[in-house]
Amino acid sequence: MDFTLPMRSLTGVLFNFANGITRNDSDSEQVHLRKSTAVISAILVAPAAILWGVVYFVAGENLAGVIPSLYTPLTILNILLFRVSRNYRGFEFFQLTLNLMLPLLLMLALGGFVSSSAVVIWALVTPMGAIVYSTKRMSTFWFLAFLGVVIFGTLIDGSLDHTNDVPQWARVTLFAGNILGPSSIAFFLLAYFVKQNDVAYGLLDFERNRSETLLQNMLPAKIAARLKDGPENVADRFDEVSVLFADMVGSTVLASSLSPEEIVGLLNEIFSEFDSITLRHGVEKISTSGDNYVVASGVPEVRADHAVALVRVAIEMRDYLGARNSEVGRGLSMRLGINSGPAIAGVVGQRNFYYDIWGDAVNTASRMESHGEAGQIQISEATYELVKSEFDCVPRGEVDVKGKGMMRTWWVIG
């Protein structure tokens, strides 16, 4: 016969009962765990108190029988008062006092340490429980109180009448119970608390990993690691980077023919593919704004082939849009512009922070895109000098670039 099922069921009922009594929406999970553990420990002592009372009554030690018998009704009353008043500190203080004083009174009633079969050991439940479900300061107080009880019992032991009517077999049995009972409860409290702590820390690790994943999705991994170390400002100067601006052509017309859900789904599909392309080439997506997509190469990790890598990204983006356009029959195309030069990159913002890049090289890359043509990759002379041996480029000639004057630019063919 499997006895584990009813035991698990009983344990589940006990836990659910304690959780129901102590549940408070304003409490953290840690505080709720401590309160539940306090209620459970109080309930666990009750069966032993009832059994001990019965044994002493049967042996003719009526006073000794009354003392442990008081534990259960007083504990039930304390739990009910806690349920109504929600005064946990009052519940905790009364219960720990009960756990400390009843064993002392029972020891005195039976005539000392030996005559009582060392029943005072039950007082150990008080400091052990306080460690688990009280504050650090109060657990120290209850440990000192426990030491005081033991010392008091030692000092008064010689003046007590060491005789009682408890038979020898019962004394030996109770002596074993007085060791096993508090030890079992202390072990259960620690095991239960450690298990619940493991669950709590597991959830904490899950949330921490999820937060770190989210942070790394928002920021470059190197920058995310620096932010966790706590610098006030994350900013770096780079002598050579390349920046790509890509902007959807005809998106206003496209949006007028699609529902909001369709246009958002389309942009999500395109930009998700762009994200995959940037990851494959080890470049950094800086931002998306509407139908505009910005990528940088050479930040935050310096790389000599920053321009070559970014042109490859632009070609894959262009080719993907061409293939996608053939599939759906929509006029999907982008202007793509690239420029190379020095820049500054860093994290801005306090709540919705993001990694951004600034400098004339960035502004010029934006101009390469805005002065470009649909389906074309336009690069500046600075970028051309870095990639001309790797790609087929056709000179566009001089272009009157807003804010920059006449500039020589090239189309990247493939």
C-alpha cells in the first residue's frame, strides 16, 4: 500500500490552510513565506502537546497533563486572532512565548531535567522558529531567552522534588519523544523554508535572465555588461565606423491600402529579417523609427572591415526586399545610404534608454539615404575608398547634398 499519497495530501492541506490565513496582497513572497512557516510550525507542535497531555493524565500527573493540553486551544485562538486582526507580530510573539514557557513549566511540574525526561528541549522550537520566520534582531532575542530558560532550570533543579508518578517506561519513551519531536520540527521548518527559498530564487533567476535577455535585445552585449557594472555614463569615441540608413519608399501609399494590423505585420516581418542579417554580419542595429532602419558597423567593437561588412548587409537587405516584392506583388523597396568616418556612440535616457550614435558621419549617411533612389545603395566617397576593391560600384557623379554641398557618390551594384 502506498502511504505517500495521503501524506502528500495532508501536507498539501496544511500548506494551503497556512497560505490562506497569511495571504496579504501587500506582502512580498518572502514575507508571506515567513508568515506561512510560522503558522505551520505552530500547528505541527499541537499533536505532540495533546499526546503528552494524555500520557501525563493517565499517569496521574494532572498538573503536568494540563500544561501541554493548554497548547492546542491557545494556539487555535492565536491563529484565529491573527486571521481576524492580521497582526502578525502579535501572533508571532505570543506563539514563541507559548513554545518557550510551556516546556519550562512542565519541567518544573515534573521535578527537573531528568524527572521530566528533558521536556525543556521543546523550548528549542522557539529560537529555531524565530530564525526561520522572525527578524534577525528578534531571533537573537529568542535565542537569549531560550538560554535564560535553560540556565534558570539548571539553577533551580536542585531545589525541586524529583519524584513523580510517571512510570519508567513512559519516562524513557517521552525522553526519546522529547529529542525526536523538536528535532523533527526544526528539520521540517528548515527543509520547508529552504525548499521555498529555492523556488523563490529559481523565479528570481528566471526573471533576472529574462531581464538580461531583454537588456541584451535592447543594447549591444558589451554595453549591457558595462551598464550592469554601474557606470554613470556609457560613451565612446570611434575613429572609423560606417553607418547605414534604410528607408521604405512609398510607405505612405502602401499604408493607405493596408489595415494598421497589416502594415505593422509587414514592417515586423521585414525588420525581423533585417535583424537576422545584422546578426549574421556582426553589425549593430541602432534604431528603427517608423519605416526607417539604422545600422552601424565598428561599434561598440572596433573592426577594420566595418565598411565592407555594412555594404554586404545593405546588399542582402536590398536583395531580400526584391525577392519579397516578387512574392507578394507589392512595390516594396528602400533607399539605402552608407557613409564612413568618426563618430561617438553611447547610451542615452534613464527609463527607455537606448544605444545611439552621433557625429557628422551619421548625418552624412542619412543624407546618402534621403538623396538616394528606390532600390539603390548609395555610398559616400569615404565609404567607396574602403570598399572599392570588394564590390562593383558605379559612380553617380556629384550630388548636391543638403547641408553638405556637392559630394561625389557611388551606387553599389553587387
